[in-house]
Amino acid sequence: MTDPILSSNTRRRRHPLRVALGFVFRALCAVVIILDELVRPIYRPLIARIAALRIMHSFERWVGGLHPLVILVLLAIPYAIVEPLKFVGLLWIANGAGRSGTVLFLAAHLVSFVLIERIFSAGRSKLMTIGWMAWVIDTANAVRRRITLALHLDEMKESLRRMAHRLRLRLRALLR
């Protein structure tokens, strides 16, 4: 006969593969989040300007009216193209093609910031109706919050914001 107190206190064991996949997912999210949080202050003004365009408002309304699975496909296609291009750009840089690799890397990031972020922003509420997608979004947000707090990324972002502002002022002065 089992002891009800003992059985209620024992923790349910999770499958090792599930634990490992969860760890890999969180580790990948952590790397992406750290990089994104550190460069976000630099590209935020550009995103705000692009998001303010009338054509982007129309695009976002169109995306927001689509079925959740169509939004997911619209998000997945550019993501599947752009993310490997970022890696290729880094490989080119590592192999000595610095200019080409940097241009490819930055162009891929620009497409990612503009297109993918706008699709996600416009379709987020509908994407949250897909159970597994809601889990991915919520988990990524939880990991982002933990990493941001643990590594004091808010202070680093503020420092980068100030540096970006000073850089913009210097560039304007040089261009005059």
C-alpha cells in the first residue's frame, strides 16, 4: 500500500529528452535575447520611423485580419530565409570577407527588424490563440525578463542609448 503523504510529495519526473530540449530552447533564447537587448537601442529609432509609415499601417491592418495560421506562415517564411543569412554573414566575416559579410549581416537584420517584427506585432494577438505558439511566446518573454534582470541589461541598454545618441550627434555634425 502506498503512503498518500509520500506519493503526493514526490515530484513527477519529467522525461530527460524533454528536459534537454527545454534547456536547449532556453539557451538559444538567451543568446538571441542578450544580443537583441544590446542592439535594440541602436535600431529602435529606425523601427519607429518605419512603423509610422502609412504603408506599414496598411500592412499591419492586413496582417491583423488574417487567420492565425496564415500569420504564422507569413512569419515563418521570412524568418526561415533571414536567420540563416545572418549566420552566413558571420561566416563570411570570419573567413575574411568582412565588408560583404557585414553588409549581408546588417541587411538580414534590417529585414528581420522591419518585416518580421511588423508581422509579429500585427499578428501577436492571433498567434496567441495557437496553443504551442502562445507557449513559445510566453516562455521567450519569461526568459527575456529573467536574463534582463540577472544581467542588468537595462543599465547596459541605457548606456548604449546614450552612446548611440552621441554617435548620431557626431554624425550629424560631420555631415553638415
